Amino acid sequence: MLNNFKKVVFLFCCVSFIVSCTSEIDDLKPINQETSVSVFDNPDSYKSFLAKIYAGISISGQQGPAGNPDLAGLDEGFSNYLRLYWKLQELTTDEAVIGWNDGTIKDLHYQNWTPGNEFIRTMYDRILYQIGLVNEFLRQTSDDNLNERGVDASLREDIQTFRAEARFMRALSYYHALDFYRNIPFTTEADPIGAFLPKQTNAQDLFTYIESELIAIDSELVPAGLNEYGRADQAAGWMLLSKLYLNAEVYLGTGNGRYADARIQAEKVINSNVFSLEPNYEYLFLADNDLSNEIIFPILFDGLYTQAYGGMTFLVHAPVGGSMSPSDFGVSGGWAGVRTTSAFVQKFPGMENSADGRELFYAAGQTLEIENISKFTDGYAIAKYKNVDRSGSAGSDPSGEFPDTDFPLFRLAEAYLIYAEASLPSRGGGGDANTARDYINLLRVRAYGDTSGNISTSDLTEDFILDERARELYWECHRRTDLVRFGKFTTNSIWPWKGNVPGGTTTEAFRNIFPIPTSDLSANPNLKQNPGY
């Protein structure tokens, strides 16, 4: 079913506006064709501008799929927010490798990146641009500006909801910045428009800001399940706050755990009774996954209305190669790039023949071990994301290029997993062990089709939870954050080709955080590099 909000997202991509640069660097240059004042002369533009903010994490320019980018000087597919976010969260881990020779992309899996890595830099730029969009929207919807334009009371009520959603989107990007970089230049709508050098924040202050923003907007967001599909509601806010608390000890240091708070926010989602598990796991990743009642907050894509060479176009095309049939995935051709490692495959009993239905490996013609990282058939492929619907029909784009599949950024299964992890004795987050077990077994009954995969309370350990999160959430942009939280991203674990060694090796602990890009350090003397770089 085509969602109206997807149409709004696309239509506003044809309108440009002034947005102040969050960080004065050469690589981040917004394209400006109309002033914000002229855009907001039209009352309909308030929702359209909000749609542009949502679109900022799915598409990368003023028209789809390319030709008028948001950021001058950057390839639009390369600079897509979700595509970059996925690469930094997945290619750096045991869940994914890529065979292409695009610049320094292989350095992500090798974990030998430098502050000049273009993928790390462009993710940083995209985050700051997204924050700049929100800041400008909040400036233009201030009481003074609304009074000056004579905006009527009925529209103002909607605008207040729009403002809360925009603040959620800014909190989401600041959360990504905190998770990746910790110490970034910080701005809000209170900062001036134009060229200036923002001050650098720190993990403690940024954590506190994100937390305070999410708490402040909770009562202003639409109640859970009542907003348009694709727009943030209270449940999206609870999920983001839960994830922030879950990782508090990583961001703030040992002894600053907030696991009880993570559990409480996850319980809000669960106890809202708005969401339910999708009975068929594979349906969560198909072209009509907007029908699923499990997805709490998606990143929207549509083959006709939100076309991009990043995002889900990348995630559907890039894993298809070798003897795989592109038509099975609803696309015209595969890009033969992304596979997984044997370390991840082995998390499923029986590997490619696992009774766990979440195991979506493609092994025909593929080798388990990767001898040549550039060769697509080295390493099992993953057949998770598809541009076909539940009946097997391809998506709406007749060319087979651009998928309808939405990206499930937050879903109910993760709320269950957060509750279970927070309830571990080692986490000290309270909760009930039997309830935690039951939540996990809901996921495993779906996975196995019966109770044969069920666990007992004694099975709930940190290692089990980490592995279960991998089995349930792989390729959904969780793995790097999870490995860092469990102390297994750099120093305490190995997987194939980590450290640019075929069998893998440990890497330096400072790589738990990405570097501040050299380009921004050179432009802004207020910034200091993260330790180790």
C-alpha cells in the first residue's frame, strides 16, 4: 500500500531552502535555491519541510535518484545517510564484508581506518547537515516567526506536533553522533545562521542533551501507534531513549550504567499493546513491510516516490551476486558486493541448514570461508532484504531499480531484547528473569515455528543475549554498537579479516570510537581529535 507520507517526502525534495552550515567545512555545502522565508509563505510547507527532515535519512538530494544533491561535491549514492550508517555499523563487524574497491571502504572491516576515511567523514557530514535542517525548521517555526506570518491557531497546533517530531529527528542524529564520534561540534536553533565555528561538546553533555530533549517532547509527540506511518510517535521516543540508556555505561564510563532506565522505556513500548510480533520473520524485510504491526519507526522508501542509490536500493542490490537470481529479489540486477563471515554464520545451529528461520543465508556457489575479500562468492550471501511483497510480486518501480522496502530502524523485537539484557544480574537493571525468558521465547517460537528452540531462565547470559541480538537483528544497524557495549568490538574478539588478517586479530581499543574527520579539524580550531588518532 502506497503511503501518503512517502508522497509528501518525495514532493518536497523538489524544493530547496537555506539551512545554516552546522560546521564550516568545505565538504559540507548545502545547495540553496530559495530562502526559508519564501518557502514558509505557503502554509502547506510546514509539513513539507518536516517531510524533508524525514527524507534526510533516506534520500540525499532535491530530486530522485540523483542530479541535485543536498551536499555539493559528494556522490549522492555515496553520501546517503542510511547507506553510510549501515556501513559503519555492519562492515566494521563480523556480520558483513564488502568486495568493492571504492576508496577506503575495505578499511572499515579491516578496522585500520584513519581520520581521512571518506566514509567516516561523510557520515559525520550527513549527521551535521541533518541537524542543520532541524535547527532551521525550529527557527522558522518559532512563535515570533509564526506571529509575523499570521499563522492561524488551527495550523499552529499541527506545527507544535511537527516541532516535536523534528526535535526527535535531531535527537536521533545526535544519538548517532554520540555513538560514533562522542565529541562533535554542537548547535541548536539558538545558534546564529551563517559562518561560525561551533564549540565542541563532550559525551556527558551530549548524552544529557539527548535525554532532556526526548523527555521534553514525550507529551508533545502523538500517542504510540496513532501517527502516520513513517512519522515518529511516543513509542519511537521511548525506543530511542531506551537505546540511549542501554549504552550509557559506554558513553559515560564504567559505573554510569542506566540499565533500569533502559528496561523501563522498553516496557513502555511493550505495555502500550500497540505493537505485535510479525508472525513471519521474513515479512519484516519485504516490499510491503509497511503492513507489519511490529515496526515502530521505519525509514521510508518507495520505488516511485523515494528513489535513491543508497538506502534500501543499496541493501537490496548489493547482497545479490553469484548464482543468485535478481528476480527473486524483485530487482533488475545484483551489485555483487556484500556478504557475511563464517563467524556470523556459525551463530546459527546447523549454519545454512539451521532450524532457526531467521537464518537467511544463500550458500549455493558460495564458500563459507573468505580467502579473497574482493570475490563475491567467498563468504555466504544473505538473502534478507527483498523488493518483493508477501505474494512474491515485485515492487512498484517497473525498472526493478528502486525498492518499496522500508528499513525497520526500531521494532518490537528489540524492545524484548533490551528488557532481557537489562534484566541480567550483571546489568542490574531489575526486571523479572522469567518475563525476560518469555520475551526471548516469543522471538524463538517465531524463528523455529514451535517451542523446540525455547530457552530456560538459566540460559540468559551476556553471551547468549549478544548472540541472540545478532540472530534477530543482523544487518539492521545494531552490531557495532552491541559489540562495543559487550566489550567485543576491538580487543576481546576476532573474526575473519578483522585487522586485515585472514583469520582475524584484535585491534586497538581506541577504535571503539571513530575519529573526528581531518577536514573538520583543519577548518575549526575549537575541535580536538579523539584519543588514539
